[in-house]
Amino acid sequence: MIDEHEIREMLHRRANAVPATWVDTPRAVRRARRRLFVNGAVAMVATAIITVATFAGVDAIRSAPVPADRPTPSPAPGVLRTKGEVLSFTGDFETPGDLVAVNPETGEERVFVEDLDIVYSARWSADGRWVAYETEDAESGWWQLWVVSASQEPRLVATGGDPDIFTSFGLYSLWSPTGAELATISRSTLSTVDLVTGETTDLGSIVADILGDNAWSRTWAWSPDGTRIAFGAARGALYTVDVRSGERSLLVRLPSEDLPSIDEVLWSPDGAHIAVVNELDGGGRLYVMDADGSNVRVLVDDFDPEGVAWSPDGARLAFADGSEPDRKVRIWVAPMDGAAPTEFVLPLAGCAFNYRCGLTWSPDGSRIAFHKAHAVSAIDADGPGEAERIDELTYRSWDGGWYWCDCT
């Protein structure tokens, strides 16, 4: 079980850090304030949320409230995400729009849900039959998590707190890697929702360092077999919870005195390893361990983390370091067999804000792409070779086709 001292410490920090008056702030003022930080806050919340699915040619679905306890029909058979489609929102922070899927080769759009005020994030389910998307209730201003498939209209599955209160009262979600099961954290409670049966399982309360820049968006991860969820907590602790039994265990406490929290957790696709990123004063640290918490080692220390990503087979871990002179980007590719890492230096300048950067692999594992604002370069993962520019839609297609709001 989680150390009670950790829970008390986190609740005390949360109470002292969040002004109670924010809840009562007028909506117009809250919207103005949110524009100032939503790029960092909402974008990182968005990295952890939602899925959307539909057949080609399916008519647009109107967004309409649906009772949360309504039985969920099974989705129509067949994979709905085709041709590596990318999710997007046609509106902006001031203008309503549609949730769409974009063909990365042709730019052709398919509409899933029409006339939404805002979409903070959207993500495909692993089986390609569903899409989850996060929006905001027009009356209360609270987070809302919806799902949609080809055979059902949008269905509300979870709600969170006011987006302006960037704490564990928000709403975060991740799709299981094995099917149509969605894990959510709402008001510090971890739950799973089976979209086929409609069954919701409460896995209890969890506490993390919600004052970190990344909050909950990247500090948890499903195991590749869909049986466990790993999540970070205070003082470098990494826990796992069994999604069927709810049993929890401390996987590892990272060996360091300067770890106030865990900032990112990445489970390798083959299930063999877990990578953990900590962004510390003066530089970041990247740990790698076996999936049972053993064999913990520091892969790199004192670096400027601008993206970490496993290869599709889980055999290699790529990470970007933005601490180069002139803000160039150095990418390392570290094999898990203990061989020496491969090193690349990209001509792109580094990122002033990490939420505008990213690192991903091509689906076949042959190339690695680095995304900086709206400039993307790809390199041969085996090296050597020259970096080449690719378009943003291709990058996003490689990265799972998810969407997050750049609400400027």
C-alpha cells in the first residue's frame, strides 16, 4: 500500500498550492487565464487521454448528452482507423468545430462528432474501434470524457473538476494496449471502463505529485498485456495495480535523495522494461529497469529531456537531449542488450517548451522522428545518415494519431 506519510504530504501541498477562489472565478476570467498557460497544462493533460473510431463514409454524429449509465452496444466489427489516420479538431479555443480523422497522405477528413465547443485531446483505442475525446461542460466548465464508435453516438464516461484547477481534481485517461478498455483518473480515483460491456471497475484512490509540470498526464502507464497499471508517486516511488483484483504493490523506490516525484513512466512494448524520467533542478535523469523493478540503472544523467520513446519491438530506447550548444538536439538510441548507444545530432534547434517537442519511431522501427513546434526531422534509426524533413501529419500518424489542443 502507499505510505500514509506520502498521502498526507501530497494533500498538504495540494491544499497550500491551489487558491480556493479559483473555483468561483467567473467563466470569462477563467477562459482568459487559461489561455496564458493552457499550452503547457492542457497539452500535457491531453497526452494521456481518449479515442475515436468510425467507418469510412459513416455520417457525422451530432454531439448530444447521453446518460452515463446507458448500456454500451458492442462496436461494429472491423478496424475503424484506416491508413494511419490522425485525429484533429477543426475549431479553436474561441470557435466551435468538428472532431475529425485526417488521412496523412491525402489530407482528406472524416467527421466523427460535429459542433463541439472545444476538444482538449483525442486518442484512438488500441483496437481502432473507438475514439475517446475530452471536452468541457458548457455550464460548469468541468472536464468531460466521451467515447464514440461507429455503432453508437457519443457517450459520457467520466467527469473531472474545473480545468483551471490543475490538480488531481482534473481528468486523465489512457487506453489499454489490448482492447477497448479505458483507465481514468478523476478526483484522484483510478477506474477502468470496459467499452464493450459498459462495466466500470473502481481501483481506489491514488496520489501523485500533482504540482509537477506534467501532473498525471505522463506519470502512469499500462503494461503491454493490459493486466497492470504502473504509476509514479512522491519521492521516486513507482507502484503497480492489478486491474482485475485491485491489488497494489510497490515496484521500486528509485535510488536517489533528490527525486521529489516521477515525471514520466514508459513501459516497453515487449513488456520487459520500464523507463522513468525525472526532470530535476539542473538537468534530467533517465532510469531503466526490468519490469519487475529489478536491475535499476541510470541510462543518462544531467540531460535536458526533450522526448523519450521505445522502439516498436521494445529492444531500443531513444531519448533526445536539448542541452547541446546552440540548442541543437542530440538523440541517443540505447539497445537493451547492453550494447553501446548510437548518437545523432540533429540540425533542428531544441525546444523552449517541452510540450511542443516529441520523439517517436516509424511503425516499422526503421526511423526516428523528432518534432519541434511545426518542424519535424527523421533519421535512420541504425545510422549513419542525414536527417530529412517530414510533415507533421506523418509524424502524428507514426505517434498513434492522437490529438491535443494547442489552445492559443
